[in-house]
Amino acid sequence: MSSIGLRRLKELERGDYEGITYLDTYFLKRRVAGDESLHFHELIHVVQWRLLGAEFFIAMYAGGLEKFGYRNNPLEKIAYDAQELFDRSTAVFDAEKFVSDRLSAL
Ligand SMILES: [Zn+2]
């Protein structure tokens, strides 16, 4: 990803994150493999990749990172908000619709 020349993406690639998603595949560190909440967070990114398409996802993610940093990157905010909903939810919710609605509101 840093081949598009964005400094922050280089940092991200080097960064020590628990998980990362590329297209429809995500990777988690072994030590967090049992963390259901984190699996859910990465699955939200899978939905984002699919809804936005690879090129647009990367452009949006990189732009968000440049502008707002990691945690406030709009795509991360959606993932963290969905994750929080998942964590405290006792009822079923439509995660794909949640992501789709939030993306439309950006
Ligand atoms: Zn994330």
C-alpha cells in the first residue's frame, strides 16, 4: 500500500497491530485469535472492502489516515462503533446495513 507514496501508510504497514484486513481476508496475531470482538472488527473491514471496492477502500483509508490518524479514520470509526455495538448487543443487528448506512453518511 505504501507504494502509492503515502507516508502514513508506510507507518501503518510497519505498525504493530493486532489485526489487519486485505480484501476478504484478515489476519490476527495468534495471541488475540480467541478475541471474538476483534474478529468482528476485522469482518467489518471485509464488508467495507467489498462495498467500496479495493481501489476506493485504499484511497479512503489512506486519506482518512492522513487527515485524522488511525483511531479517528472514518473507516476505523465505523469498525470500532460496530464492534462496540457487537460487544454490548444482546439482540441481532444487521452489520452490513450498519456499515452501508454509515458509509452513505460520510
Ligand atoms: Zn480496524
